[in-house]
Amino acid sequence: MTPQQVIDRLKGIKDWRLTAEEWIDVGEVLDRLEAVLAERKDAEVTSVLARLEPLERAGAVRRAQARLGAERTPIPPQQQEQRNHLIERLTVDLGSPPDRSRNARGDGRGDRGAAE
């Protein structure tokens, strides 16, 4: 999954209406997503985002139909902040040049060490 696809998924969260418990679940998914992004575990990003699918469906269905039960609210401030942080981080990653801190040998000396 590309960073732009992840950003697009995260942007959609702002339109959901969920219960307090569901928003806690969203927060846990966002925490896990931040961890796998930090570890550069691209294969796990898709798996983590898949955990949002049932919540996404719940948010869309409940937004369209009023139902009895627990109150459904827009995104709380904590999850909004997590979401915004991840979007900002991914946006910066999209605009960053490739990491050139390691040379071809991978010893971290960069290009300077070749002539020394």
C-alpha cells in the first residue's frame, strides 16, 4: 500500500460517527499503524489498516441511519490528533528524497568515505 493510499484511508476517518468504544478501537489501530510505519514494516501496514474496515462500515452505516443504542459521535480530539499526526508524517515522507545516508556498501559513511 502506498503512502498516498494510507493517507486517503486516514482522511476518511473524519467523517465517521462511532461509539466511544469504537473510537477507542480506532485509537488502538492508529497507535499500531504508527508503530509499523516507524519500523518500516510495509507488509503489516495493510494488515493494520484492515482492522479499520469494520469500524469504517459501522461509521458509514450509522451515519446514514439513526439507530437506538450508544451515542455515536464524530472523531474525538485524541483520535483526531493521532490521525492528523500520521497524515502529516506520511505527507512529509512522500515529499522526502530517498535516504542517502548510507553508501552502496551500507556502512553509513555516505559518499564522503570513498576517497578517504
